[in-house]
Amino acid sequence: MKDIEPADVEGDFRQHELTFHDGSTRKVCVVDEELPFPEGYLIVSRTDTRGIITHANKSFVAMSGYTMEELIGEPHHILRHPDMPKAGFQSLWETIESGKKWHGYVKNLRKDGRFYWVYATVVPNVRHGKVVGYTSVRRRPSRKKVAEAEALYRTLMP
Ligand SMILES: Cc1cc2nc3c(=O)[nH]c(=O)nc-3n(C[C@H](O)[C@H](O)[C@H](O)COP(=O)(O)O)c2cc1C
């Protein structure tokens, strides 16, 4: 996965190195500017059982800033924002791997370093009793819930 370089972003930025659960790393430039989730939008993606993106809709392309080609085949952590605590994703994976539905508020990192908040529902896709992948549907989150999530996530950061 490509880093987000200073040339990819506009305005003031801070640099971070993310470490993912598989030990891989990515350098990112973060711009503290939100792209509001548009009214009426629904962002949908599907992954295989390892979280590799297999499908994305047009809203996902628009909000993430990546092209369809850049998204398909990449791990979903391409959207990982350094302000998101690891604990949130641990609970996501424990829940969906046990065949249950998960929902939560997620701050996502765009290709241009800006961010967008979503209310995500992730469901396991079960075929013949076996989990074959996952689908995530994101809706516009309430501002009150985003403020609560921000405060909570701050307490979970190392
Ligand atoms: C269907 C699905 C959708 C996901 N959506 C996101 C997302 O929007 N943003 C995100 O940071 N992680 C998302 N994840 C979680 C990532 O797979 C990953 O766990 C997370 O970014 C943290 O990276 P890491 O687990 O590799 O350390 C999603 C996972 C699945 C299965």
C-alpha cells in the first residue's frame, strides 16, 4: 500500500506511521479537516474474510478519494486514521468473526489526508453456514454521537 506523501495533501498536515495488526506499516499525512458525510449517501463495501476489499460503490470512491482500481484488492485498513484506537477494530473483528453484526462510529482517512466520520454496520456474509466475507454499510452519523465517540476514543489512545 502506498504511503500518503506531503505532495498528496493540501494545507497543514501532521505525519504518522501506522502499524497494522499484520505488522505492516504505512506513513500517512493527516490534515485536520473534515469532509462532511453528505445527506442521503450510503457507502457500501464488501471484503473477503481477511478484510481485503472486493466491492465498493460510487459513494465509497467519492468519500475515500481513491479510484475504484486503487481500492479493490487492498486491505480495508487503507482507510485507517491514526486517531482511531486499535481496541475499536479488535471488537469489530471479534464480533464479525463470531458471525455477529457490529456497529460503530469510525473516523476514516481519505487519500488527501482529510477525514470523514461514518456510522458503520458490518455484517458477515454467510453461505452454507460458513462466513465467506463481510459487508459494511455506512450512514451519515449524528454529530452528538461523533462528539461522544471522539471523547471516548481519546481515552483509548496509547
Ligand atoms: C467489511 C469491513 C469494513 C471495514 N471498514 C473499515 C473502515 O471503514 N475504516 C477502517 O479504518 N477500518 C475498517 N475495517 C477494519 C480494517 O479491516 C482494519 O481492521 C482496521 O483498519 C485496523 O487495521 P488493522 O486491523 O490491520 O490493524 C473494516 C473491516 C471490514 C471487514
